[in-house]
Amino acid sequence: MRHPCEMLVVDVLPIIRKELSVELVNIHGMTMAKVAKIFKVSGTAVSQYIHGIRGDSAVVENSPHYEGFMEEISLSADRLAKGESEIMRELCRICDYVERVGILSYVHEKSNGTIPLVECAECPRENSEV
């Protein structure tokens, strides 16, 4: 079984990047090159997020918390577009949200067919700003 933090990085982070990319390009009018610079990834990676090649979000889209997840994406995209925040702060904020509301447990259950995760004792979120 994979550790919860590994699941966040492997399964959820690409979805967050995909949804942020789509929001920044389609709603805020940023170029893919600008988004790539913000994310510190290649333009090709952003293009793949925009075109659905990376960041398959089907499992998160089926989560009962998808609407709230997308609200968090919109909030982060707005902050990034206005220059009010940095990508690492927003990624951490969204990852904390994903863990706190149960999306990570939902992804774990759907991916592994096992009971949802319990709180991760290995990486506590004592100083979370969510």
C-alpha cells in the first residue's frame, strides 16, 4: 500500500496542476508559457494538462467533494493570476484541503478497493493554514 503523501504526489497533484492550468488559461487568459513559468514546469507539460493528456481527474470528479475542490482551484487561480500568492503556497493549501475533506481517502478507496485512509501519523498537518 502506498503512503498517503505518495498518493498526493502521484495521484492528486497532477489533477490540481491540470485544473489550475485550465482555469489560468481559460478564465484568466494567461498563456501556457506564463503558466509554465509559474508552475516551474515545461510548456509541454502545461499543454498536456490543458489538453487532458496529464492529470486525469475522473476519480476526483466523482468525489462527493468535487464542487468544493473546484472552488479551491478557482480561489488559487485567482490569487495566482493577481500575483497575490505563489504556486507552492497554493498547491500546499489545496493538498491540505484534499486531505482534510476526504478526497484523498476517496481516491485511495477507488484506487485500491480498500477502506479509506485514516489520518496520516507520518506527516501531521499541525500548522495547516486551511
